[in-house]
Amino acid sequence: MSETLTRPHLHLSPDAIYPFDARSIAKRFRHAAIFGALDALTKGETMRFINDHDPLPLLAQLQARYGAGIEITYRQREPGAIVIDFVKQ
């Protein structure tokens, strides 16, 4: 007798938030990792970016690469504590 095992299907809502702590990634790989993570998002998903400094050059690169395809919202903007939500549009 054969028994079928079923696993619950994991369904992520389009409003899912995925943390991305840039502080733990080597500087030479950081931007590539961020672009890869943003490319992996589907419409409505959010990457919550955490960093120790305000990434102004990165934000300029994101605007150039994604334009209106990514919404950028600061959640925390204090010296040493930056949290930004990037939402795929």
C-alpha cells in the first residue's frame, strides 16, 4: 500500500516583507546582492533594507535601474540606523 505525503503549500502574499541586512554582506558584493534581491521580488513584495549608513549612491543607482518600478520609503533614518522599504511596483 502506497501512502501519499502532502506538505502544506506555502503561499506568500504579494504584501510579503523580506528583511535584507546589508551590514552582514561584504562591501564588494553588497550592490550586486541588493540588485539580485530586488530582481527576485514580485509585484507588491517588499525588501526591508537595513544598513548602518544612508546609501545615497545606491538609491541613485536604483532610480536609474528601476525608475518607477521600485517604491522607496525610509522607515528609520538616524545616524547608524537606516531602514528602507523597497516595494516592487
